[in-house]
Amino acid sequence: MTKRNKIIYWIATLWLALGMLSTGIVQLIKMDNEVTMMKNLGYPLYILTILGIWKILGVIATLIPKLPY
């Protein structure tokens, strides 16, 4: 992989990770807009906590380097 491709890869990966992290935090702190949306969709509010935790774990899994098998 060339240096240019690595830079593009990491910029795209960090952008995705930042978006997932921010929405995960919003769901964990249960902002009013998220609570309203979940109520309108008919889901229980504990789904916000589950989604927030899984998004943050997804960010961690995306950003850690490859692990040797």
C-alpha cells in the first residue's frame, strides 16, 4: 500500500470512527432527540444503551491494529 493510499485509508477510517463514537455517546447519555425518536418508533429506551455500547466497541475494534492469529 502506498503512502498516499494509507493516508486516504486512515482519514476515511477516522472519519467513520468519529461519527460512530459521537452517535454512541449521544445514545449513552440519552439526549432528548434520541429518546423521542425511540419512543416514536416504539422501541424501549434500554435499546439506546445497547446501541451506544456496541457502537463504541465497534470504534475500538475498527481502530486497533491487526492482531496476529
